[in-house]
Amino acid sequence: MVVTLGQIKDIYGVSMYDVVIVGSGASGGAVAYTLTKAGYKVALLEKGKLLSRDEFSKDELAYCRRDIVTPNLFDEYHTIEEKVNGKWVATPTYESGWSFWNGNIVGGSSNLMSGMFHRLHPDDFRLRSKYGKIDGANIVDWPISYEELEPYYTKVEEIVGVSGDFRPHRYEPKRSTPNFPQKPTEENSVTKLIEKSCKELGISALVTPRAILSSGKNGRNGCTYSNFCGSYGCSSGAKGSSREALIRPALATGNLTLLPHKYVKKLYSTKDRVTSAVIVDTLTLKEEQIEGYIFVISAQAHESVRLLFNSANKYYPNGLANSSGELGKNLIFSGGGAGEGELHKDSLKDIEFKELIKTGLFVNRSILDWYFIDDWWRGKFKGGLVEIMFQHQNIISRSLQNTYSDGKLVWGKELGERIVDNMTNQKSIRFEIFNDWLPNDNCFVSLDPNHKDKYGMPVGKLRIQAHPQDLKVGNYIAKKCKKILKQMGAKNIYFDISSTPPQNLVAGGCRFGDDPKKSVLNRDCQSHDIANLFVADASFMPTGGSVAYTWTIYANAFRVADKIVKILKYKNN
Amino acid sequence: MLKRRSFLIFTSILGLSSYLNAGKKSKFDMEFKKVKLTIASVQEHMFPKGGLLPYAKDIKATQFLYETINHKSYDRDIKQFIIDGANEFICREGSGFVSMTESEKEKALRSYEESKRGEMWLNWIMTLTMEAMFSDPIYGSNIKEIGWSAIDSYGGYPRANKRYIWG
């Protein structure tokens, strides 16, 4: 059911809900799912459009090369503050083209994820206790433990749908079930080569759990192996996006009012309660208010922070829920980087080239061996996770990699020969490293005093600086990965570990913790200041672990939703 | 990060930028008409007949370029830069580029590439032409998947049924 605010007023008399959720991505979807299943009336606000499965085509131009599912950067943007020649310089993203939007459609960026899912390790919850202080890094332990989140990781496996094949490993967190609910998605023969090469090097290759159904479930089809998964929406329903796995069944309860095209400008509050959200219809530009008993912010870390800053009032002049002064601080990304090598037709070993270039199948291999490092020379330190995959199969972007030689553009017949050779006689194998982006004083969100979006609201300014330790860890692991590719017979191997953040892997800014003076949220992701305000997205994370965040975001949002259900039950009783 | 907008707008050495008028369609059409043949000629030199990739003219690469940069999703600064760069190139070479021999064209383009701005413009022309060749056939240039066939690499399913998802 998608209705307008006017219709809601016709139906209910007033646009008042048990819960109003801002943002329909992974966390917003998990909260909406839980609350509507429990019988509560929920409004789910989403700035973007609702796309149907049929609209998720594999159109590289639209999905990967233009701002179609994200705002036009001249209308809505951020400013990114980086250190240039010793001075902090803020550049609007409409100048740099470096968009920090991630899928502004119903279901958010979960529509576009690759779905490589890993749980955090128990020690990720107690990094400070485990490894002590690191100079220049604001590391703290989480107020909750892995054991408290474990049931929700399991819940995600069932409800969102995670396929995989559990292989015991010293750094795999304990599970409460023996294996994943679905077997892995079908795999390319390159997995044999990866496993053989890793074994020869004494490295354990694990099967990557994926939020992709290998067989149909609950009205969703199993994967159809379209060859274009990450960065694209899923037309079969197999990918565990918030839209497919959570919003669709939430709508079926009749308790969810999904409101796409709704931009939330600010929240109104008294000292004790958020009373309403001011929303703008992005199509008509009409402004309205929506009221709820509880408000849940899940707009993605940096945007949730921005909304709270933009909601400052006389009670909270420095931003809503910001009596601690911690709002916006300790923004984190995923540290690490990536490397690639080429598997050439004429030198491929152990597998057939025709098998290697078979399209659509997954690689599904990851390495946890360096999640914690105890090096004879460098000592003990927190490491990271490695994912092995093919280079993204996008045709235009792969072709464009052949346009330079020795610093000069290549064109004419030579260009054709290079592209055809590259696309038909080799396949690039890639590793991606995920390690902690250590929280630090020079990575935070604030409001830019000089820039406003097209709705007249100040834009978020992101100061970004990585901690040197992040690069050290990334480079350490990359050298190990290079050996794997070499063992596989890959040529022209390179890697790039950089302090440039992946803008789709963002967390922090609304830290949770038990001390109201040092954190924005309590252990239930509820504002320390305002009891009916929750923040459910990744902004709660004080440290990010060394895996992609999505599984943890889903799991924590289910946990937060259970806390909200308890409050609503108490209220109604 | 490179301040793209500043670079594109304010570094035009000939002062040809009509940035303020970039949003006006009729103005753009007039501007494009003046440079269309030159752009087409550059595309055809970069993607010639007889190569392993389709000939730019056969895939209507210039029409794709026009429609693409004129679409609302396209960066307005780059759109203007395409026009400005072409005008600059025409000023450098005179209007005779289209009738030059292939070796003369090669020399002229390599000379333009020597400047940062020239290299950037040529890169955009090449990028747009390769987008024409390898994008979904619905955009009108990868006719009968001729571009994908040339490199034996095909897009996934479902294919697009509207340009830019919703037209």
C-alpha cells in the first residue's frame, strides 16, 4: 500500500503513527518489519522512488554511470573536507563528482549491495580492551557483546536470507545454528583454483556467506545469475534487500504506510519528546508534518547526523540528541583497499578458460586468516577480512580501462585490438581488503555553514582523514593477497591501499554507549536525551570491525526494534 | 579531489564558455550544430572503419553523444565542456579538420592532446563513444548488440525497457 499523506489523513483523521521511520534502507526496513508484524502502525519515509523488480534492469549507463537512483549533485550534495598542503579544504561534491549518496530508492543501498555478509567477531565488540589504546584513535568497547547480537545475526540469516556453507575457522564467530539456511549460490570454476592456490600457501579459503537466495523462498525467487549483481538492483527478488525481504512482507501486514518521495527536513521536539517530522514531497515540493509516538532515524550514518543537527532547537541548540557534544564525531568507513591480477587464456592452469569466462556465477571465497595478526616482527594487531572476486563485469567501465598507454590516449585500430584482447583472452581476479577505519578526531560530520541543498537545508560537511594504522594493516594484508594471485598464475598484479574512503561503507557519528556524556545513544540505540528518538542505522557503531557493515546493521536494527516493541507494549498496557 | 567545475568552466583559454546559457535547450542545439561535424569526425577517427570495434558512424555515435549530454542526468558542466572543447579545437585547427587526411587528423588530435584541456576533451569524446558502443541497445547505438558482439561480452538480464530506468 502506497498512499499519500492526504489519504492517510482521510483514513486515520490525522497522520499519527505508532512509529515514524526516516529512511527505508537496511535498518529502516528491519524496524518496519518487526513493528508491523507486531501489529503497530508504522510510517516509513523514503526520499526516493519505489522501483519494482522489473525496473531493476542491468542497464550499466543508468545504474552505474549516472545519478539516476541518487540525487543530482547540483541539487543535493555534501562538502568533503580534506587536508591539502596542511590546510583543511572543503570541496562540494558537485565540483568533485564524488557522490556520497548511496541508493536513494525504497530499500536504500541494500538494493545495490553485493551481499557479501560476515558477522563481526566477538573481539570487535571489545577492541579497546583487547588491543589497548592506539595514539590518535578514539577506540572504545561497545556497550553490548557479540553474544547479545548473535540471535539477531541468526534472525537475519532466516528473514533476509543468507546462503553459505559454514567452515570452521579460528576467527569465525560462534554460531547458534550449525549452518546457513540455504546452500551457497552456484560458483565459477575459479573457486577450485583459489582453493588449490590457498592450500598450497597454507591459507584457508572460506565460503563467503551471501545475502542472496540460492533457491526461492517467501515469494522471492532464487538467484537467476544475471552476471550483474553488485551496484544493480535484483529483478528476481533473490538479493536480500530491505525492499524485498522486509518492506514487502511489512506491507502485506496492512500496518505499513510506505511514503516514497518524502524528504525529511527536520524534527520538531520539546525537551523530552520528538513531536513531528517536517517533510517535503519531492515531486510537489509541498511541505507537511507527520506525527508519531516514536521516531526512528535510519537515513544512513552521515545523513542521520545531518538531520539531527538540522533539528536543533532551543532545548538542543547544538543539535537534537546532542547534549554530549558527540553528535557527528567518530565517523568511520571501511579501511583497506583492493588489488587485481589477470588470468590469461594462454597460461591458465588447472581450469579451462571456457569455464573461467562462464558468466553469472559467483566466486564466493573469503579469507579470515589475517583478521587478527600476530607477526614475528610487527607484533600483534587487528587485521582484516579478504574477499576474492572477479573484477566487476560492467562492460563500459572494463573497456574504458584500455584507453591509455604510456600516459597517452590510445585510439584507432590499436584501441580495438587492446579492448578485444582484454575482454576475450583474459579475466581479472580481484581481492578486496576490509580492515578497521580507526575513529579519530579528524573524521566527523558537521553542517556546512555555506552550503544548502535545494530544499534550503544546510548540507552535511564530512571531514575525512584515515589513521595511519589503517594503511599499515591494509598494506600488510595486500602483500599476502598478492601471493595468492601469483600462486593462481595471475599476471600484472597490483594493489592499491589508500586512505580514500569507500563512501558506501559508512558508519559512526551517533555512537552508542552507557555514558550519556560520551555517547549520543544508549545501548538500545535510543537517544540519551529524548526517550522517543532512536537511531537505527550504522551511525551507532563506535568501531566498525573489519567486514562490510550490512549484516550487522540488519541484526542491530532487529535488536533495536525488539526494544521498541517492548516500549510500545508497555505504553498500550 | 579535482575541482572539476572550476577547471571546466574557468580554464577555457579562448573564453568560449557560455556556461550561463547551458541550460537553454535552443541555445545548446545551436551550439551543438556548429560543432557536430567536428565531433563526428573525431569519433570516426578514434573508431575507424575496418577495426575490431564498430565504426563510430555505423553506430550513430554522434547522435548518441547529443542525446546523452542533453539528458537531464548528464553533468551540465561536462555537457558545456564538450561544446567548448570542440570550439577550441576548431579554433586551433580551422574548420578544415573534417576534410583532413587521416594522418593530418592524427597529427592535429595528438597536438591537441598535448594540453591538459585537450586531453580531457578527447577523453570525454572517447568515453561517450564507448558508452554508445557498449551501453544497452535501448540507447540506440549498440545496434543489434554490435558492440557487445565485437568483444564477446554481453549485458545481463533483464535488459532495459526504458532509457534511464523511467525515461
